[in-house]
Amino acid sequence: MNILPINEYEHAGYDSAEPIETRLSPLWIAAGLPPAYPASDRDVVRLAVAGQYVLTRNDLAELVESGAVCPDKGNSGRRWSAVDINRLLARLELLQRWQATPSVHDAKKSKWRLVAEISEQDGNTDLADEAEARTGEELLALLTHAGTAVDREAIIELIRIKLKQLGVYR
């Protein structure tokens, strides 16, 4: 049973008249690679990183194993079509696996996400200390009672930090 609208993100950008290969072209250029389909895992990771997403080969393997993305399997490993790569990028977008600021994705980040990233870069531990002092249950309860979007965004960042502290979030 799928109660979340996650599959909507798999089709992100498909309404465009522009071919997916054309839309992926800037990533190939940024990665310093010639466009080549099917692409290898190595090239797909390089494309994602060039798009300023956080993705390692281990992350990619986890996404494939979970069924979040399903490229074809060839004799020499996974074979990524342009559609597969687009679905992967849509999934990374859904998961907000954006590189830390400064990043092309900064405009999509909440104020609190940016504060958390800058604080971490500056060595400021106030938010980490706040997350450490709270239980996951408490943070979830606070989230359900948050009255404003700004409050929810702050609590979501504390949850994100808490999950990192627990080793279950990147």
C-alpha cells in the first residue's frame, strides 16, 4: 500500500516537449562527460554530483535495492537510460539530497535548512546540541503541534540533524 504521493515525482518534467536527453545535456557537460546511453553507475553518480546532489555509489545501490529506481541490468552492471537518470534525479529532488550551501538548490531550501548548513560549516553546534537534547518522539510531537510553516521547517531541520546523529540520514 502506497499512502504517499511519491510516484508523482518519478514523472517530474515528462510533460515537457523537450526530449529528456536534451534536458540532461547540461549535466553531462558539467560532469565533463560526453552523453552516453546507457550510462554506467559511475557516470550516473558523476551526473548527480554535477547537478549538485549528494549521491555516492553506495547511496545509488541503496536506491536501486529499495526499488526507488529501476535501471536495466546488463552483463557489465546497471544500464541507465535517460528516463532512468531523470527518475533518479527526481527521487534525489524529492529526498532533498542537495549539496550544502552554496548550491544551485539554495533557493529551494527552507531558511532553517540554510541556517543549519551554515552553522555546521562554521562549526556552530547550537542546532546539533538542540537536536541531541531531544528525543525523536519529542521532535515528532512538536512537529504535529507546530502552528506555522516556519515552526515546522525549524523542527524538520532538528529531525534531520537528529537522524544524522543516529546515523540514518546523510
